[in-house]
Amino acid sequence: MFWGSNENLLSGLVLGAEGGVGSTCNYAAPLCHRLIEAYGEGDLNEAREYQKMAVSMINLLNKYCVISVGKAFMKYIGIDCDELRLPVNNDWKSVYEEFKKTSESSTWMKCFQKSENEGKLKHQ
């Protein structure tokens, strides 16, 4: 069974879920994977820390608009998905620099690191 909300993924795991399908999984997979791994290894303290990071990330996304700023996040991690289709507003371009600056200073950003050799996201 999968859990559908990254904001409380840890609660879902405790209730028996085996993974997550939240709306931020496209770009938050490294963070979600770490949370799931920590829980699976029985390290509830570490899992809680990753859950806090996920909530912090989602709070930032909610500051703008999760769907719109999702494009900004994808671009930030190196996957340019171009424009949103209508009727969704493409305002993410106007807040991209502010989003990038705020993201870089966040605690959760440590979960996202590009591999110099592969050009893909990897766990630290």
C-alpha cells in the first residue's frame, strides 16, 4: 500500500504503507527515500528529521503554488520541464530566483546533490 501525502509520510509508514505517491515525489524522491530507509532500519529519530525536512520543503512550495513552483524545483535540480499547460499559470518563472535562494539555505536541500560523474541525483 502507498501513502499519498508527503507531509505525513512517516505516519503512513507507521500505519503499514510501504511507499509514497505524494505530489512532490517527482523532485523529492531523494528525501522520501531517505525517510523510508531510516524508518525501515528502525531509526525513528532520523526518520522524524527527514519528515521535518519534507514538511519544511512543502511549506516553501505552498508559499508559491505547489504545481507552479514544481517546475522551478525540477529546473533547479537540473530537469527543465519547460512551460506548464493551460490553464495553470506559469508564474514560477517570476519567483524562480527567490525560490532558488530560499532552497539553497534550507536544511532539506542536503538531500539533493548531483553526482559529478553521472549528472543524476544521488543520496549523500
